[in-house]
Amino acid sequence: MEINLWQERALNATTEPVKCFCDPKTCDNIGWCLAAEQCYSAVVVESYGLVARAGCISVDSPLQCNTPASHNHAILCCNTVNLCNEFLEPELIGGNDIHFTNDDNQSNLTPIMMSIAIPAATCVLVALLLYLLFRFYKRHAWKAHKYEKAVSSGAGDTGTPPEKPLGNPLAVQYGGHQADTSLSPVTAGDSTLQDLLGHSYSSGSGSGLPFLVQRTVSRQINLIDRVGTGRYGEVWKGSWQGEMVAVKIFSSRDEQSWFRETEIYNTVLLRHENILGFVASDMISRNSWTQMWLITHYHENGSLYDFLNTNTVNRDVMLRFAQSIANGLVHLHVEITGTQGKPAIAHRDLKTRNILVKRNLSCCIGDLGLAVTHRRDTNHVDRGQNTKVGTKRYMAPEILDDRLNVDSFEEFKQADVYAMGLVFWEIARRCQCSTGRVVEYQPPFFDQVQSDPSFEEMRKVVCVSKVRPHVPHYWTNDRVLSQMGRLMTECWHESGSARLTSLRVKKSLQQIEPVCPEVKLKLDLI
Ligand code: ADP
Ligand code: MG
């Protein structure tokens, strides 16, 4: 039997416990199981054909790792890396013709049952197809009708002016970045991806698509352009059936980070308008190397860092940015109890590069690779296996001087609020408010440290000299800026317990009156 490079790597066993690829039906719908010893991949000849199986070896597994291959079964085991068994290809003596299933009930199907089941399934499929075609036609016809009505109502029947396209009122200011937000018969809300995702939320499963759909989607993506680089590799703009998605590509070296981020995004009830929308996660094997993909919604305005570098904001947009970030952070921080509950999550790497600007000029929080979770009933802080820490420039004093108690989840949340205060400062500097003054974009502590500062440099500035970003005096002359200034100061307090909670920040922001409420209303509709 010829063994390829991946198989060779997979077969070099270690003693680390690993996660094994496993059919979701047999593994609680999650597609993997934790191996006590080994992951396996097997082929077995059943009465109805050849079947492939994968999962974790247990004492009562019908085939054990040392079972030699024969004409009717073959097994290979591994425990080197997570999902290592996905690429194992056991071969029967005499060759394979694989029909993949993990459904043990199938072994009881007799040829007679099959002859009934196949025509019945075909009928159901045809009926389903017809129904979907009907729905598709009906929806498009309805949207076209609505659009025509909206346009033609301007002809004067009712005497009211024509309904304007919901263009972005700030489109001139953000011309370079702004996408076309006008109403068209087939754009907004007409996404197949949205439909797929909609079905998966209502089914109450994790925050993404069902496992096998994730695989299908990811294998149909065309990569278009590289749009960003970060700690772990590259982020690409890709297209899936005409819709844009973002694909974060991790190298196999960073498998642990991919795994953790996938795990966090699969948290039940994580989905929120101010958290980057997760689509799918997959492991792609290309020639002899493996890439890990994490697919999310694509945001053409890019990160908040990119946005603030090239745009100024007015007071309403500043507030909108701040409110949406605080809303996203509250959603992460809150634990939702119940059987389908969500653990509390702390981000640990909040910064403008990890926040994306949506088309409607609200923000969503991304890059959840360093997040930690906590459930109150067990009081367990789950940090995953990722040992990498956050970004030094945004680290709270207690992290810099090593005082943070890693068993206290509260302290992780307090460190997030500190970082959010710095993000607010970066936004506020770019606000062209009533004072008419605005300064160029700068990251926090730009006047204290060089780019990529060391831990020690940051510690001296933040812990020893107790420096915080400068809140300029001219902010006090503006109603909104002065309140923002006070709020951020309360976020970056020296003592974590004296800082505001994310919920308090959210509530305080809600109390700041917007300058033009109608702008908010219009943006909300985009
Ligand atoms: P890393 O974990 O490597 O830091 P990030 O998830 O932070 O990766 O992404 C790196 C950069 O890629 C971001 O700062 C942003 O510029 C860009 N990016 C990430 N996700 C998206 C997205 N969904 N849409 C558009 N750009 C994105
Ligand atoms: Mg990042």
C-alpha cells in the first residue's frame, strides 16, 4: 500500500490526546470526538456495500487498531494532530470502492428495503426541488413588484415624493469605502448564505452552518484578493455562489489557533449583529500540505483600524461605532443559562484591527482566537490550548505586570474593558465634532513607544509611569466628545475592579443623545 506524506505524518503517533474526525451523526452533531487513545479511519464491507467509518477508538470498537487488513475490512489509526484520521485512507486487500456512511442502521437494510427507499427518496427530492423553485420564483417576483411599486409611487398617484433608495447619508464622506447600498430588486436580504444560516439558527444548533454544509460551502469558494494579514496568516476576500465571504487562512503550524477560533464561533447563541458572522470552518488539503480555513461574512470597509486611518467620523458615527462595540462586548461577556445556554466569553485581544466596520457604519468584533470562556455553575475558566497572549499595546496593567489571576474570569472581562477604552480614544481622535478640530489617526501610546513595543516597554509606560492616552482639553468644548472622554477614562482605570463593566459602558453610551437621530434611523435600515 502506498502511503502519502500526510498519512506518514499521521501515522507517527504521539501520546497527546487529540480530536478525531467523526461523522456528526455519531458524535453529537459536532463532527469530532476526543480520543482517549487513537483516532481511526476504517473501511468495512457490509451486506449493502463498502462503508467508511471514522472516529475515536474505544474498547468496544468492532475493529481495533492492530486488526490486520483483509478482503472485508481495513483500519488505520493515528493520534499525531487533531483530525489526523480525516486523511487516512485504509485499503482492503484487493482495493477500495468507498461509500461513506456512519449510520449503523443502514447495515440492516435489505435489498428489498433499498428498492423501496430509493424511488421514495427520489420522489421526495423532486418535490423538494419543485417547492424550492416555486419559493425562489415567488420571492423574486414579489421583490420586483415591491421595487416597481416604490419607484412608480413617485409618479404622483398619492402626491408623496418617490421613496428614495436607502443610500448611505454619509456616502460622500466615506466615498472611497462605501458600497452601493441602494435598493434593488434582488439585493438586500436575498442571500442564499443568509437563508442557509437562517435555517441553522432556527434549528438551535451552534452559531454556524451544520458541519457537512460547512464543508460543502468552503469547497465551493473562489479566493479573489488578499485583504489583510494578522497574527496567523492571511485573510482573503472570496466568493461563494456570487456572495462575498472572508476566508482566514491559517497555516498548519497554527492549527491550534484555528481550532480554538472554530470552537468559539461554534458556541451556541454566539450570533449577534456586533459579532463577526461565522459561516464555516474547514481543513483543506492541498498537495502535501494542509490549510485551515475560517470563513466569515465579508466587510468591505475593512477593520476599524483601516477605516480610521483613511476617514474622519462625525459625532453620530463615533457614537454608533462605540455603541456597537460595547453591545458586541456585552454579548460576549454575558452568560446565557439554560440547556441551550451560552458561556460568558472574554475576548482578550480587543483592538481596532480586530473590529470590522459594517456597511451600515456599525461595528462587529472579530478575531476570537484568543477568547476564554466561563460557566458559572462549574466556575471553570476555559482558556483552550492556545497559549499566545494578546497585543501588548492594548494590555491592561495587571497583564503587563503579571498580576492577572487566570482563574478569575472577572479579571479577563476587566482587561477587555481597558482595551475598549483605548479603542474609544482612537475613534474620538478622528471625530470632526463641533470644535472643528481633528487630528491624524494614531494608535494608543504612539507618543510613548515605537511600533511593536516589547512587554517591558509597555510595562514601564502603563504600570510604572501610569501613563494613559491624552484626553485633549478641546474635547471638553463638545457635548458628545466630553462624555466620551469621561467614559474612556473610567474604562482604563488602574484597578480592574474600579473600571466600568461592559454593560455599564453600553448603558452610559445609550444615554448620550445623538446629534441627528434621523441619521441613526437611516443607517439602521441599511
Ligand atoms: P489574525 O487572527 O491573523 O489577527 P484577523 O481575524 O484579525 O486575523 O484579520 C486580520 C485582518 O484581516 C483584519 O485586521 C482585517 O483587516 C482583515 N479582515 C479580517 N476579517 C475580515 C472580514 N470579515 N472582512 C474584511 N476584512 C477582514
Ligand atoms: Mg487579528
